[in-house]
Amino acid sequence: MTDATPLTFSQPAKLRDGTPVLIRPVRHDDRQRIIDAFHKLEPQTIYTRFFSAKKELSPADLGRIDASDFVHAVALVATIGEGEGEVIIGGGAYTVLDRPGEPAVAEVSFTVEEDYQGQGLSGLFMRLLTQIGRERGIHRFEAEVLAGNTPMLKVFQHSGLPMRTQAEDGVVHVVMELA
């Protein structure tokens, strides 16, 4: 058990290439770091994550910063550096979906800056979010993934969670059981 809260959760880790990172909850003072991280992303990464081309994060996208309460939503970031030199290189999040009468379900998503893709960061986010989700009674994660986003589909396949998929119109709907 992590007994994670936005105030206490922190997970140092090393990427496959040995780069030290810190996984921690997103904070209100991360707003500019997140905007800066978004501006460093390649257009293809943005399209893969948001299913559309966009030049700026929307107010709803930035709203996830304040919405991360470790009850209805959890947003984690991976950072390198410290203090004023701290840089966000990726994020993983889930948001509980409002489905009355069903066991708790959350939509899960990830974004990793291209220089750090393939280094195990999404898998780490997946493990941590699964652990936090289980502690908070989440029964299932769901995700919408572009059919061509093989690396993300592999992260889900390698999560060890029972998984089923359904493809339609170039999008794969992924359902993973946490219970």
C-alpha cells in the first residue's frame, strides 16, 4: 500500500538509460512547466495523445492540474532536475468516470516527451496509477488509443492486467480490470 496523497506521494526512479527521474503528483505551480513541456512535444505526439492537432493546451486540459485530488482524479508527472531547473518530461493520469450503478471506472492516459519515450516511463506510470487506483476502489481502467499507437497498446498489454480491446474507426477502446 502506498497510502498516497497529493502531499505525501513521491517515487524516485531510473529510466532504462539510467536517467534519474522523480514521479510526483502534479501541483498548482506546475502550470507553466506543463505548458513548456507541451510546447516541446512533436506534432505527431500531440496528435497521438489528443487525437487532433493543437498548438496550445485548453483550459480544460490545464484544469486537470487543480482537479487532481487523489479521489476523483490522479495526475502524476515525471520530472528531471530540481528547484527552478525542474523540468516535466511526462505525465500519467486517471479520471473517474461518472457511471452510476457501475463499479468505479477511470479513464487512463499518458504523455511522454519524445526524448524519453521507450525508456519505461509509461509502464512506470501504469504500475503506480494501478496501485493508487486499487487503493481507491477503482475496478477498471479504460483508454482510447489510436490503432497506430503500438507503443501505448504494448504498455497496456505488458501491464499484467486482464485486458480486452475493441477497435472501431481507427481507435482501439481498451478495458483493463484492476480487481
